[in-house]
Amino acid sequence: MTEPGAGAIHAPGAGREAVVTLDGLSKRFGQVQAVAEASFQILSGEVFGILGPNGSGKTTTIRMLCGLLLPSAGRASVAGHDVAAEPDRVKASIGYMSQAFGLYRDLTVAENLRFYGGLYGLAEELPARLAWATERMMLGEIHERFAGKLSGGQKQRLALACAMLHRPRVLFLDEPTAGVDPGARRLFWRIIRGLAAEGTTIIVTTHYMDEAEHFDRVAFMFRGRLIALGTPAEVRASFGEGMTLEDIFVDLQEQEQEQGA
């Protein structure tokens, strides 16, 4: 098992800008150390997975990176903004899509897009961004359909469109393909890869390790600590020959369940 040392910031070689930086990032809730001295960087245009069983610290880490939770120690920056000192600027620089999608069921696809565009204050830019979202997320044929009547894959693409309207530099995806059929999952990741190729940094939490195998890099967290970081192949190798990401995830999950028993 590879344990990246605290205090050292880990990133691949030069060539792309670091858009997200964690330097000794920590969070304590009373006596519970939820995140302990996490240090790494995420680069422009990366599809980066933060993985681990429930209770590993990944959700707390994401909440700090989104400017929703103050760190207890260490620091982090997202799109050039310190998460503790500039949380509002962090929030304006990111998009966030959860597995619940956050859509208004009684509004049409077009109305949901216009609503979110208004929240982002797009004003004069809104028509162009609506046209982009409709075409890029393949929403044209369902533009006037109520969100509550959409399939899982259609809701997924609409939620992604809403999260990307304001051109965020960083997009957080929280279990984005939960409950979605394989065809819709494949289309979704094709769209995500296109966004990453254009420079958007994508940060994903998922329990689908087959998806994580195709990420650029992954970070495994366990009991609040960063225990492995690298490409999927590098992480697999660090846990032993023949291991898959799913094997690693299940082993960590079983260790956590044994401790809690």
C-alpha cells in the first residue's frame, strides 16, 4: 500500500497548470480526524477520481474544496482561490452535480436551464450559453419536456448542462451515474471527456470502479488519509500484482466494516 507523505504536494510532470492544490489539508470534528494532512494537485483538464469507502474522508474533502466547510489545518486552493479565505469566489468558479441532479421536476428542460442561468447572473450571455448547453448536452428534442418526465440519462445530461452554464473551471461530479443505464453512462462520459479536452478540470466521486479505471488519475482515501495516488495502473501496482481498482475498493470497504463491527 502506498502512503503519500504529508507535507509533500504530489502531481505528475510539468506541462499543465495545477488548478486545485491541497497542502496538508485536514479536518477534525471533535475527537474525530475526518481528513488528515492530504496533499496533492489536480491539473487543468484532468478527470480525477477521489475514491474510498464510506467514512474514508472523501466527502469531507470535497466539501472543503467546494468552499462549504472550513479546514481545521492546512490549506487548499481551487481555481486560484483559497477555500478558507475566499469561499464565495471558489463557489463561483466551480460547477457541482450530485446524484440527486438538483432539477425542478415541474419545470421544463428549457425552464430549468433559464432558471440556473439566472442564478449565475449570465444576463446578456444567457442566450448563447443556453444554445451551447442544448446542443452540447443533446437536449434539443426534449427541450419542452418536464424534468420530472425525463429518463435517468436525460436528467443526467440536463443536470450537467445546468452545472456548466457559467463556464466553471472545475466541475465536481458526485456519484453522477448512479442508477443510470449503461448506454446513458457511456454517452455521459463521452461528453465529460470532451469538456476535459477543452480544459475543464473534472473531479469525480464514484462507486463504479469500472468507470474509475478510465480516469486520468485517482486518489484513494481510507480512514481520513490519502493512501494511494496516481494513474489507475500506478495505483493498482502499488497494492500488488493482479489487483483491480474494484479489488482495492472492496478490500478497504471490508476493513472498514470489520472495524465497525
